[in-house]
Amino acid sequence: MITLDKDPPHVEELKRLLPGPQAYRAYISKWLVNVNDACIDCGICAEVCPFGVHERKEGHLHLSAPKSQRCIGEACETEDFYCVKHCPVDAITIEKNPLAEVLGNPRWTNELIMATWVMSETGKAPERGLEYRIGRAGGGFDLLDFEFPPSKRRFDPDSLTGIDTSLPLNRRGKGAKIEIPIPWYGGGMSFGSVSLQIMLARAIAATAWNTFTSTGEGGYPEELVPYKDHVITQVATGMFGVREETVQRARLVEIKYAQGAKPGLGGHLLGDKNTPVVAKMRETVAGTSLFSPFPFHSVYSVEDHRKHVDWIRAMNPTALVSVKVSTPTDVDMVAVGCYYAGVNIVHLDGGYGGTGAAPDISKKNIAMPIEYAVPKVHKFLEKEGIRDEVLLMASGGIRTAWDAAKAIALGADGVILGTAELIAVGCVLCGNCESGRGCPWGITTTDPELSQLIPPEWGAQRISNMYRAWQLQLREVLARLNLDSVRDLRGRTDLLVRIPDPSSVSGKVAKW
Amino acid sequence: MTFKRYHIPIAPAPSRRPWTRVNVHRDLSRCLNCGTCIDSCLYGVHDRRDADTRFMEEPEDHLCRVCFRCVAECPVNALSLEPNVEFTEAGNGLFKPEVLRTIANEAEGGRIPVTGACYRGPFGGQGFDGMWTDMSEIVRPTRDGIHGREYISTSVDVGARPTFLDFRRGGPWTPPRELPVPFVLDVANPGAPPAGILASVVKAAKALDTYAIVPARSWPAVGADLQGHVIVRLSEGETTGFEKTAGVEATYRHGGADLVGLRRSLPHSIVSLRVPVTAYDRDAVDMALEAGVDLIHYTADWKDVDSIDGVNTYIATLRDLHGYLVDRAVRDTITVLASGPIAAAEHVPKTIILGADLVGVDLALYGVMECVPPNHALHLGRFPEDFPLSDVPWGTQRVVNLMNAWRDQLLEILGAMGMREVRRLRGDMGRAIFQDEAEREAFADIKVLAPAKEVVAR
Ligand code: SF4
Ligand code: SF4
């Protein structure tokens, strides 16, 4: 049982944006600012730098070590405030950080990762120097952009509060009316694949923002019950820890057929991570590898699927039902089937996301990316005349607020986040989540010692800050497109343009 | 007859020169020798010196998993990670550094590579990268996902499945041979392999119950007990003396090669026609059909598939070959073996979807033997210092492990599609999503910006 050090931050308090500093003393930054021994502690640099790289703490004789993570690097060379120019003894040098070169990959570039960290710390997009909107994967979202009408207005994100980013989750005539103030919620990450601390952090953040997070398929830890109004109970093929009361306490129940990172394969928890606590939650034997079967062995047709939905409704008549599917070629048919089975939310999970262990071969090669699936389903549902009765949520590779906006413009109503939230709490995408004791940063681990590295309140603050930064960016996009509400962006492919591939990614791509 | 489940005997065969992705650099002028990094690293990269525990030992870079934790926790910023140029510069267009590392890992333990966190590579691309395989969401009752995969068959047939009796072989019909895996090991391209590699590959072919294709020059070195697992690639003019082999392979030349004679002289062996992508034309197919050979071995030299254009041509040609056979309504009378650009497990199902019955593994075998970069060694006709390989059991095990890992990954793909046998995947292009088609459909109504524009609009 985890006890929080203090009461979970109050909603308003979290939104008030407390800084969520990085947990460790050293940052991984794009630039490295060095001050050598020649420094005479004159403090000129601290005066000129507008970003706060150099600083003399109140009453200190020496300047603090430079905060390289705030430096905008090369872009500063032409500025008047360039500290290197001002230093009377030429003690400052700025170079590219070799560390940054080994961080990230074409999809999650080092700059996207670092920018997410900045957002989690400050609640704002990085000011300059980090590309925070687009990656370098050479396709999909990375080759889509918005075509903004020319405007002289400056968009101050803080003044755009009039722009509506809320999303109703129930489009049908009957059932509970739930509205979330931001068009995204957290995707399923099971207890076992992530630590309880992370689940708590996500649940606290979801509560603060009045949105949702999902239990994933590993059961519903008691610690989450205080946040139950914002926790989705996932019913997955393994049925781990699915019990009547867990279905009954949820406002939103998610039936998971497949997941993007391993479409058609079912979940997989390696034996090492199946600790006694996890095993108890999942009602299994500790130390064994746990496979969720694929698929549901009670579902062989759309009719069977309907029975599943009815079964959930029988237990919990007021709950909204979401169905999580991955993206085969007939995903449009699947979505229509889901609609007729009576679900409220169709959740498409594309292959490029995923946070747990997955065979590498399944990450890229099975089922289509979300960028193709969303327009396909959106158009098909429109043709069938049922588009406005279901909510279409997209996940699997939504990295930034800009990806989210593009997914919505392609036809989704909103998006579901996974990896981005983990990066907010310090994930470096090293991919060691499943080996031995699990994540060295204490994120995707069940190791009792490692998981202590993430205090839930801190994690919640980081996630909340990122949400805030995303909301600001989304509002800015909407404002620049002259839209008042995110609901008006849906399916507006006319606002998108395809940009030519800026950097060919064939050739040598180090994918760490 | 007793039923024996096909099983590949995997065992650890550790790499001798493990890939080092990054250099872990400790700035000795800053290091306090405090030992914080020893606790930070879960993988044992950092340690104190045995001889003098006051000081830190050089980091063991090859164990580093690039998690950055030691870097972040070092109290004086003394640690840094830098890309290891030897790694990032290794390989070629087909065998990129990560591909080589994956091969090495697979050869080491025979397991499916599994990692956490999301997909890290490029969005799509050309060649095989522009293809996704399908999956099925709700499946038929026969399907049992990961638990049922032992019931998925990876067997393929080599030889005709004739629709009527065929007496051209001058005797009773020889039924097609069944291979339990859709892999053939090909060391006949482009030169004769060194003895150690030859022995390892042929032994592995036996262990896997498949065939190795070896050049005629190497044939005398193959032991009597292994001859039944060898297909000999003939040089010009050779035709006799290969009765004990599983089969022979002639190389296609326009208007050349007496295939009919070869077929006659070896009625019960596999006869294969090797057709390099550069020499392919439909005449080659006609010639193979005419002579009634068992196999068309469609292949490419590494130089021809080193560029993405090369792979595109390869794929287009393979589709043509398969399509032509289908059009002539003779697809089941001949087996298509495709080799050349097969560098990773995902290429196996994709090549089969494009129309091959089975794939040939060639340069990847040199990757298994840590011959790096594989193409250079072959191109220059020489191998690194420690070759020819002397530890044949090690080499054999590495090949066996790789093939097990690839088979298991094939099972994953088949499982996801709800398919029960790989035979049915052949040429099933409806099971693939091609990037250009998918993109055309999905982004049809989105304006394309002229390339002139600056990278990304602010
Ligand atoms: S192991 Fe690496 S990739 Fe996985 S959650 Fe931790 S930091 Fe992220
Ligand atoms: S980066 Fe991670 S794996 Fe590499 S040496 Fe440091 S702590 Fe160990």
C-alpha cells in the first residue's frame, strides 16, 4: 500500500502549475554551456541571459553551475544578449551536447523528448531552440502540417481561454453525459507493466483535469479507488483482476480487443515483472510470464461482441463503454460493428505507440499506422450516417499536442496518451522496460526499490503540467485556424497540407 | 508413423564481439570516484578497479543499455555517452547497424527480440519498409493466439504439386518434399565460403531439416552424412556427379543451360534454376516450366539490393514472377525461392506475401558469424582475422538460433493474421498494406505542398 506524503494536490492547486523539476540533478540538454576556471564571478552573464542559464543565488559569492537545459544554443549567437560575447574573460563556451545524439530516435526525436520534459517542468512549450511539434520519422504526422491563414495577430496562449477544448464522451441519446475539458485521456497501462506509483500519478492528474486514465489489463489496485470517477476499468482478454465491483465502480469501461504495439498478439508480462504483488492483483502465480490470450475467446462475431457490451451494461447500466481495437485493413468495418453493438467510444490504437513489452517485429510491421486508420474510419462512419453517434479516439503514436490536433483534423474526436505521459515523468525511451528489474527510472517496473524513484504527487504534477502545455498549444492552433472549438476541427482535412520530406530517412537511421 | 512436433534446438551461443552502441565516457578530471554510478547502473557497466578499489574501472561499454541514469545521477557531471562510430558506421544499405545488432542478438539466444516502449524507426519508407501486414480483430474459432501457435504450420513444399501425372522425369512421380520451415540457407552467393562457415551452415541445415545451397567447388568438403541436405550450385558445364545431393542448381543465362537434360539426368533430385534479378525475364520462367524443374531460385547479389531502388526493383520483379505464374495457371507446379534482400525476420513474411513460397537466407548468415560488415568481406573476398571459423559447433548453433528466432517471429505474424499455415500466405497481397496505396486513400483530400517550402511552417 502506498501512502501519499501529503493529500493529493487539489484540482485547482495542480492546475495552478507548480513547477515539476526534473528528479535528477543533471539534465540531458541539447546544448552544453561550460564556464571555465577563468571565470571571475562578475555576474554579467546572469544579467544578460534572458533564459536564466546563468544565475547567482541570493547571497552567494560564486555563480551557480550554468543551467544548460535553458540555453537556446546556436540561435543565440546573433543576439545582443549572447553571453559568450559579453564575458570579459572569455570563460564561456557553448557546444552541442554529445549526449543528445544518443537520445531519441526518428519518431521521438531527442528534441521532442526534451521539449516534453520542458513542458512537464514549466507547463509551457519551450520558448526557443527545441522543435516540439514534429518528429523526423519521414511520414505520417511528421509530413503533415496545418495551413494557417495569414494573420498579423500574435497569439498569446494565456489569453485564449475562450477557445473551447472540451469533448463530450457520450454522443448517444441515452446514458450518462460526461464531458472532459481537454480532448484526451490516458490510455491503459497495466499494473505490472508500470508501477503503482505511476498509476497513481496518472490518476491524480486525470482527477485534477477532470479527464480519465485507464487501469490497463492488470487489475484495479485499491489505491486507485479514491480516484475512481476518473479511472477507466479495462476489460481485456486476459480478464486479469476483472471483477464485478471493478466494473461497477467505473464511469467508463473499456473493452480491449487488441493493442497497437502488438496487434493480434495479446498482452505479455515477462516473468521477472510478475512479482507477488502483481500476481495477487492478477490472481496468478508469481514469477510466471503472463500472456493475455488473443483474442477474446468468447467473441467470434459482431453478435458476440454485442453480448460483451450487454454484459458490461448489465453489471453497470450507467457506464459508458469504449472498445479498443487496432488497425487492420478492415478497421472501418470493425468500427461500424462496434457502433451497432452499442458502444459509445471507438478507440483505434495504431501500431507506433505502446508502452509495454512487445516483439520488435510487431511494432512496425503489423496493422496500419493511426494516420491512415483515422481518416478511413471517420469517412466510413460518415458514409454510414452514424458518425455523430460515436466518439472516435485515436492512440498509438500521439507524441505532441500537434499530433493530437492533426489526428483530430484527420477525423478523430480526441486522442489517448501513453508514452507521452511516461516521458513527462522522465522516461528516456531506452526500451529496457522489460529486462530484469525493469525500468531504471522506476517507471515501468514493479521492483519495490526502483519504483520509489517516482513520488506519485511529483509525477502527477509533471503530467498535469504537460496537459496544460498541450492545452495551450491546442488553443493556439485553433486560434490560428480561426476556430472557436476543438469540435470544429474534426475531419477538417482541408486545413492540412502534406509537406515534402525534409530529411530523407532512408540511409542510416540509428534506431536506439 | 509417430507424430513428432517440429522443434528447433536452441542453445546460448554468445557473441564474441558484442556490438557496442555507445561509448560511456568518464571524465577522469571530474570523477570523484564516489561510486554513485555503480548503484545507478542496473546492468553492471560501472565498477571499481579490482587492483585498487579507490578508483573506478573503465566502463564496460558493451553492457550499456543507454538509459542515461548514471549520467543524470553523477554528482559532478563526469559521465557522458557518445555514439560509437564503429557501430553507427557498420553495415550497408540493407544491413544497417541496428539490423546487424538484431541478427547478433537473435543468433545469440534464438529468441524473439522484445523491447519496451514504442516503435522507434522511420514511419514507413520504400521497399519492405513501405509494407505492413494485416491482422484480424475478431477471429475464427480455430484461432488460439499465442497459446495456439504451436499449431500453426510453417511447412512448405519444394517441387511441383502437379494436377496430373507427369512422366517427363522418366519415372514415377516424385512427390514434393516438405520443409518444416520456409527457409533455405544459401552460401553459394557470391563465392565459395570458408570451410568453417560452410560446415556450420550445412550442419545447421541438417539440424533444421532444410537445405543448404553450396557452390560446386565446396561440394567435396561436405561430409557424407550431410549430403542429403545440400543443393549444389553448378558452375558452367558441370552436370554429373551430384546424384547423392538433395539437388542441383543451374544459373539462368538467356538461351543457355541444358535444363531439360539436367532434369532427365536427375529425375529424383531437386532441380533449381537460379535467376538473378538482373537477368530475370519471363523466358527464364518459361524455360523452368518447360523443363519441369522444381524450384525457381530468384535472387539478388548484395550490390543489387544495397540501395532502396534496388530493393524496389527486386520487389516489383518478384511480383511479376508470381503474377506471371498465376496468369499461366501453373503456380502450383513450381516452387519459388527468393533470396537476396532478406536481412531481418520481417522480410520473411513480406517476401512470402509478395509471391515467394520460401526464402533463402544468405548474407545474414555472415552477420551471424560476426563477419562485419558482411558485404565488404564478401565483396573483397576476404574475411576478418579470426576466419575461417574454427569453432563449427558455435557457428552451427548461431545459425540454428537465428532461424528459430525468425520462425518464431513468422509465427507471431501468422498468429496476428489468424492464419494456420504459411503456405496460404504466399502471394496473398490482400494481407499486406502498401504505403503508397494506403496513403493515397487516407490523404486523398489533403493538399500537397510544393517541395520549395521551408522545412516546417511555424
Ligand atoms: S525502461 Fe526506458 S523506455 Fe522503459 S519506461 Fe523506463 S526509461 Fe522509458
Ligand atoms: S547509461 Fe544506463 S546502462 Fe549505460 S552505463 Fe549509465 S546507467 Fe548503465
